[in-house]
Amino acid sequence: MKRRHFLTLSAASVGGALVYTLDRRPYVVSAQDKPVRVPLRFFTETEALDVAAAVARIFPSDESGPGANEAGVVVYVDRQLAGPYGRDRYRYTQGPFESGIPEQGYQGKATPREIYREGVKKIAGLSKLAPVEQDAALKQIETTSFFTLMRTHTIEGMFCDPMHGGNIGMIGWQLIGFPGPRMTYFEDVDSHYGNPFRPKPQSLRQVVGRPVKPSEDEA
């Protein structure tokens, strides 16, 4: 039986509510004080910590708001790789395999799972390095398919619907002012006519009023 791995995160580093001070400076209010243990589906705990360190350098938290770790990006990546996407269920994977032009995207044979399995070996121990050293290590692999894929996943994890594991507390949506997948604004037109309108974000589950099965949970 394969031993199950967990990623232990401090409550201050992931989740909670994103609020703004009077001078519009964002910060996260933790929803709980105890550490959060997240079951991993693809990564080992060591791999997850290294990937978390990498995505935190790609999308760091700064004065403008929270970053990849606060949004739970590594959880998003873990779930995607464990599901059909990670096995390349939705991509044509027969030869010939050519480099192609940039506009065509990745044309190789390796699946996202395989790319990560090799890629995480190149960033082993990254979580134990200082930020400057982490940047230098990532600079050495920035032209690889692994880094390109991880960067794409970082952006997706920041701004996906929360049901996919990232964008916890809709932190990413709040940063850019995205209200979520609302179906209509008809009821808001008259009441907000001529005034700034920034509704509180709602996830797809909140909009439809029922749980929604994410694609990574499909067989």
C-alpha cells in the first residue's frame, strides 16, 4: 500500500479572508490558528514543498497583495497532475513529435506528470534555500518545458475557480476585481447606475447553489 503524503501548511500562509485597509492595502485574515494538513494526490510532501517554493517566487506576495502560497497554488497543481489532465487525456499524443513554433505550444511526447516528475528533481531542496538562491536556481531552468508548464500552472492556480484547489478564499479574483462566473448583471444595472460597482466574488458553486464536480475528479 502506498503511503499517503500530506502537505502541512500554517494557517497564516494559505486561505483565510482577503481584506483591505482604508488605504487599500490588502492582507489575509486567517480563518483558523492551527496548521492545515492537505492530503496530496500526486506529489510527495518534499516535492510539494519545493514546488510551493518555486511558484511563490513566480508569483510572490508583496505590497500589492498575497501570492501563490496564500492562494494554494501547489494544491491546484497537485490535483491537476493527479487527474485526467496529468495523464494527457485531452491531448493528441501520437507522433511525429516536432518542436513547432511558439504559437503551437508544447508538442512533445511527455505528459504533464512526466514533465513534473523529471522537473522536480532539478529543484530538489529549493524550499530550503534563501529567496535569492531560489531565484538563481529557477533562472537556470527557465527555458525548460518544466518551468514553462509550472509558470502556466501558477497563473491558473491563482485565478481558477476555488473548486480546483487554488484561488483559496477567491484571493486571486479579489486582487484583480473579478466577480466570478456570474450569469447576469440585470438586477444590478439600475441600482448601481452611474456608480462604481465591485461585487463580492462568488465561486461557481455559490452561483449555481450546489456542489460542482471538478474535472480532476473525473475518472
